Amino acid sequence: MMAPTREKAQGIIQGNTSRDHIYRIFVIFSEVQNERFPTLKKLAKLCDRNDRTILRDIDQINGLLSSFETTHAEFGKVDSNAIEFDHHNGGYRLRHKLNHFPIIRVEDRDLLMLHFLRQCLEPYKDTGIGKSMIESFNHTFGILTGTTDWKQWERIVHFRFEGKPEVSREDVKLFDLLHKAIRENLQVSLDYKPAKDPKSTRIVEPHFLFMRNGSWYLYSSKAGKPEKRTLKFARISNAKLTGEKFTHVRIDPKDCFEYSFGVVPSQLKARKNPVVLEFTKDSAQRVSETVWHPEQKIEKLPDGGVRLELPFDEPTYLELKPWILSWGVSARIISPKALKDKVAEDVRAMAAALV
């Protein structure tokens, strides 16, 4: 097979630094770096450009690699023909092995960060949104780093994340619909099935989306009402855009969850009744080594235990109760009385169920 004829090399990229141009540069380098031996027609199709443009891009890459050699010898010997046509395999290849495209320097600590981000997505690979994000991650950072193979890092560093994602076949469709509604200030009609109440149809004004432990949620208001509600994706069905606009009121998610323990919003500034707990010495270290909230206060007790003060309010008790109960006899509620009574009621009910 004859190598495609090419124009005179253009050298280092000048003038055109558009996102589309940079994208082509990385796509071409990724294809040859991963030894896929792409043909000119394949590269032209991948980049949606004609053969002449791709040939010009290859010349510019070779110019970049050649100039890079003078100051970064650790990348190996590079010359003006770093990318060449391989007649045996019928496509382009790198003459000398390069791990990364030298436009950006990728260190081990950079790859560690990318590996961590990739692992953050791994628990959600069986969900629609998670699968889409992983594909996007591989596409984007594969271009930047020249690889989508993270097995080497997985053998060295492993991350574990709490929570199990809920698998929903409609989560991507619902996400796209709600995202559009938020961007364009459109009301949404949907059916919602709470944990206890019967399913109901409602019109909502969506404010923002958030994820907690693998589950997606919508923070919204009833149409024309100030009352806010958190709706779980898994309990939403038949969501539709009504076409009706609503007046957007800016809501910062950080403010909504400033004093939250989980998905229940709490942004009350007056800390009238902070939650105060005491833990035995057996659990003291576990409690002390964790930041439960940025404004927490921890005090050592004479018997080796610790006292923990958390700035949480009444709305958070729904999620605080199971967490406190998970500590068993290691935890004791000092205040507020309302939380103590709620937990005591649950404990009595649990004890009665064992009889």
C-alpha cells in the first residue's frame, strides 16, 4: 500500500488553536499511540474532516514532537517524522514509543487524580447516567492521556465508596428532561410515590438536581407555592414538560445543605438546639477521626470517651436516628430532648419486635 502524498510540513501549530483543532490533534495522536494503525480515511472520518486537513494535522504534530525533544529528553528520541506511515500494517504509527502527548505533561500524581475520578464513577456503571459519564470520561481523558486502560492503577490503588446505586432504565431520560426544565424555567408534571403515602400527580418547579450515595434527587417547589420538597428519581414516573414557565428564584445547593446530614435540606442559621452525643471510649477514636460536619465540636471526657456536638436541626432527625442507632450502646443522646424521645421510641419498638 502506498503512503498518501502530503503537502509540505507546517511545523509547530500557529494561529488556529480552536477547540476543534486541538481535539483533532489529540484524536490522531491517541489512535497512533495506542497502535491502532489508523488509515488516512479512518482519521478523516473520526475527525469529520477531509484528507488534506488530517495530513496537515499530522505534520503539525510532528513539528510539535520535534521541538519538544530539545527540552524534554526523557520522552525519548523524537524527530520530524515521529508519526509515519507503516506499510506492513497499512496505517500510521509512532516511530518511537511515547506514553503521553507532550503538549501537556502528565505526572503520576495527575494519573492518580484521574484514577480516583474514574473509580468514583465505577459503582454507577450499571445505571444509565453512570454508564454515560464513564463513556464521557474515557473519551475525554483518553484524548488527554492517550489511554483508557486503568488496570495498572487498579492493582496499586483501590478506592471504596459507600452506598449502592439504584438501577433505573429511565434515569438518563428523566435527568435530561429535568435538566432542560431547570435551564429553561419550565414546570414539570410528574407522578410521585413517597415511601408511605399513595402515589400522586403534581406540578413542580424544579430548582436543582443532586446525587447522594448513588441515588439521584430533584429539589423542587410545588407550582406557585413556596414549600420545597426533595423528590427521589426512583419514585418519579410519567414526568413531562408542561410548557408553562415559572419565575426562577436562585437557590444555591450549598446553602440548602449547609446543616444537613443527608438529603434532607437544612439551612437554619440559628443553632438553638445542637445535637449533643456522648460516645464510650471503645468508639472514641472512630468518632474523633471523622469530620461529621465542618462546625462540629469534639471534647474528650474523663473516662476516655468523647462528646460530639453537631449543628443539626429538627429536619435532620429523620436521617440522624438510624445513624445514632447504628452505634448501639456506644452512643448516648444528651440533647435535644425531642431527638432523644424519637430514638427511645424506636428502640422500644425494636425491643418489642424481638419478643
